[in-house]
Amino acid sequence: MPDFSFEDRLGRKQGKIICGVDEVGRGPLAGPVTAAAVILPQVFPEAIGARIKDSKKLTPTARENLFEPLTQMCRFAIAESSVEEIDRLNILGATLLAMQRAVAQLGATIDIALIDGNRAPKLACEAVTVIKGDDKSLSIAAASIIAKVHRDRLMKKLAEEFPFYGWERNAGYGTSEHLAALAQHGVTAWHRESFAPVRAAGKRSA
């Protein structure tokens, strides 16, 4: 279960401003990659902390139920890299760019950013990478939940305009439903043309 061990070792209790950073959406065939940066308050409710996990280990309902209290009590920012940026930079470069944007948009002087994974974006503050950080750090886990809920909501909205691909259910991932729709209906402006299944489906039709 994630806790404040990393944050406390880095000086959280001594007043250092530490944010957690995580992304969602590296694997999908469609939609942006989304990152969130979060600063948890010094006094953080144990009842909320006990419910926080890596967003992938929570049900959609559990994530939604945590989103509002987290965004109300935390300083946070959400940023994206577009499909065009993913295709131009590659998914790793676009992911790091989204993380960089999220930290910059916090509008706070950060001492240390805890970054999920083993690669850190270029930041104005110190960056510490934490492999499987969303399982270990409450700040990173909170960022993963905020990013996931935000992106899932976006994909559901896009599904209203592009109803064939099941984005409201698969969030743009390459499910059998999504792949079948690609073959039948073609590639939209929200598809990542640098990803092999999208390239195989041909040119954009919408």
C-alpha cells in the first residue's frame, strides 16, 4: 500500500514541498497521454489515504469517489500531450512532456518531484524516480487516480462523437472491439498513427 515513506525521507515533515507525478494513457491506440502532478496537504485524512492505491488496482467507481475529495484538498495540475505530439516525439517523449507540463502548471515552487517509473522529465526542481511508484508513494498514487479519471472522462466524451470504437469502455486501448471498428470504420483524428495497429488500418477517414 502506498504511504508517505518516500515523502518523509525527502523532508516532507520538515516543510519541503514534494509533488507526486504520474501518467496514464501510454498504451492506448487513441487519445492523448495525460499526466497529473499532486501536492498532498501536510495534514492528510487517514480515511482517504487508506483508500488510495495505484489507479489500475481500483474500480472505476472507487476512482471516481476519490477524485472529488482529492482535487478539493490537494494542489494539483493535469496536462496532456496530443496525438500529434505522440506521433512526432514517440510515446516516451510525449509522456515526459506531459509530466513536465503538469509540474509547471502547479504554480508552486517545488523542492522535489517524485516521478513514477525510471525516467524523469527535465524539471526546474529535483526529480526522484520511483519504479512502481503508484504502489509506494501516496503522492504518486493520488496523481495516478486524478490522471486516470480525467482521461477516462475525456475518452467517454470523445466516444459520443466517435461511437464505433467503444472508447467509453476501453479508453482507447486496443481491445477486440476497438480493432474491429478500426478495420470497419477507419482511423480518426484521435488515433495514434505511429502505433502499429493504427498504421495497419490505413489512412484517416474522420
